[in-house]
Amino acid sequence: MTEIEILRLITLTCIVIPFAVAFALTPVSMRVAGRIGAIDVPNDKRKMHERPVPCFGGMAIFAGVVVTLLLIKNDFFQSAFLLKDYGGAPADKINGLIAGGAIIFVAGVVDDVRGMRPIIKLALQIVSAAVAFALGVRIDTIKLLGIDLIGGTAENLAISFVITVVWIVAIVNMINLIDGMDGLAAGVVGISSLAIAYAGYLKGYYDITFGMCAIGGSAFGFLPFNFYPAKNFMGDGGAMFLGFMLAAVSATGQAKNATIVAIIVPVVVLGVPLFDVIFAVFRRILGGRSILVADKGHLHHQLSSIGMGQRRTVVMLYGITSVMGVAAILLSRNLYLESIFLFCVAILFIIVLIWKWNVRK
């Protein structure tokens, strides 16, 4: 087999396996949800569903990603696919991905079952990021105008720690905030992760590619059960885990020239949740409310309120995310003007939709 054929086979494997695991385990998670009390009951105005729904689907997503990461780490798998030749199996970092991911998943499940104060949830998010950092998942290179702002030296370890933790916690909460409508978070994460995977593939950063494929495959394996009308929710455990993995896998690709794929591309492709968070923060500050208190003013709530309905709203946001994904891929190819144009088109759609909602209100 040629090098390209081997890479394509590994990539396909890293998508198919998590998809199959998540798809097979989602019905199991629905049965387990009833036993542990992980049921989302629509008891406040923020809820979009009208009946109780299991919210333990994150278990299937977690299993799909972890099984794939363990397979990538396996010596036989690495030897069979010559994986070490492509730098696609950072075994030392995989331990950090799994350990940090497990902590944040369990924290989310506890929140789903028993509830948790926002400040405690934030603290556990920081702990999961710190554990991942300690095990090698870290951002140690950020270049701006050719200058390395961190330097990767021992003296700047504290700076690297702060940047890594802030990066992971920010992405975790971005994904968690958009998980308010059937199929939205799973679809957005699936599209985003595969776009980042392709950008990494084009640049030769196969550690990012294979990890993102595992995330995308698992998210899409869960999606058939989560798309409107949802039979199962991923819960905070699944949403925070997906956010953690998106951020942490990006950080595994910190080669000296990988910054554009590891940081800039994820920021571009995650434009929908990013702007939703920005709008949420300003909305809550201007309203005199805590930024940690949930409300029903998110982008998907606004689109639904003007009569688009859940299915059309989610598909619309899939489309905007896809446009941003293409913009991110173009950016990784140094096609800056084309990337900026598409990104602006996507942002224009969001602005028009929000303006339209405000007029109706």
C-alpha cells in the first residue's frame, strides 16, 4: 500500500470504529439512564422538549472516543499501520486525553443526576484541564508575527499552563452552552471535528487528524438517536466531554508550525458556539444577571422563537458551521482572502437572524 492509502485507511478506521461503538451503545445508555436517574424532565421554560428524555447518551460518545484512542495507542495497531511513521500516536498524550476526559465526563454525569453549582462545575473543568496538562496535553507554542509567545521553555511553563487551561475550559463551555436543542451539539461538533481533521491532514498533523476523526465518528454515531425528535440526550457529561476532547486534541498538535491548525482553525470552525457565547455574556451582563446562570436567549432559542422549529433551526446552524468549516480549511491552505470571505458570509447569516428576531420581539 502507498503512504496515502495507509493514511486514508487509518483515517477511515478512526471514524468508523467510534461511530459503530457510539451507535451500538446509545440504546444501552438509554436503559442505564433510567436506573441511575439520568432523566431530563422539562420542568422549566428553558427546556425545548415536552416529555422526559434519558440524558446519559454521553456514555456512548465517551466509549466511542476512548476505545478509538486506546486502539491508536496499541502497539499492534501502530505497527500494522506504520502509525509511528506519521506521528499520529502520541501515546504519552493519549493518557492525558483519557484521564482529563474521564474526569470531566463524570463531573457532567453527576450534574445531570444530582445537579451541581456552576462554580463547582467550573472548578472540576479546571481540574480536568490541569490533569491533561500534567500528562502532556499542553499548548506550548503560539506564534504571532513570527514570534513565539511562549517559547516552550521551562521558565514559561506557568504561561503554557494558564493558556492550556483557559483554552480547554472555554471550548468546554462553548459546546455545553449550545447543547439546548435536539441534535445541535452533536452535529456541530461532528462537522467541526471533521473539518479540523481534514485541515490537519492537509498540513501533515496526523495526531490531530486521527483524534478529531474519533470525536466526529462518535458524535455522528450518537446523532441518529439525538436528532429531532430526540430519543436520547448526551447530557452535560457528553457535551462537556466533547468540548474537552475538541480542545485537548487540538493541543496535541503543537509542533512549531502547527499553531494555525491547533488553535486558529478550531476558533474559526467553532464560530457558531463562539458567537453564541459572546452574545450570551453581553446579554447577561446588560441584563444585570450572572454570566453563569442559564437562560433562553441563545441563538438556537431565538431562531426557534420566530417559527423555524427545532429541525429547521438545527439544519440552519449545521449549514453555517459547515461554511465556517470550509473557511477554516481554506485558512489552513493559506487562502486568507477566500477564508475571510466565507467567514464573513457565515457571520452575516448569524447577524441577520438575530436582527430579525429582535425586530419580531
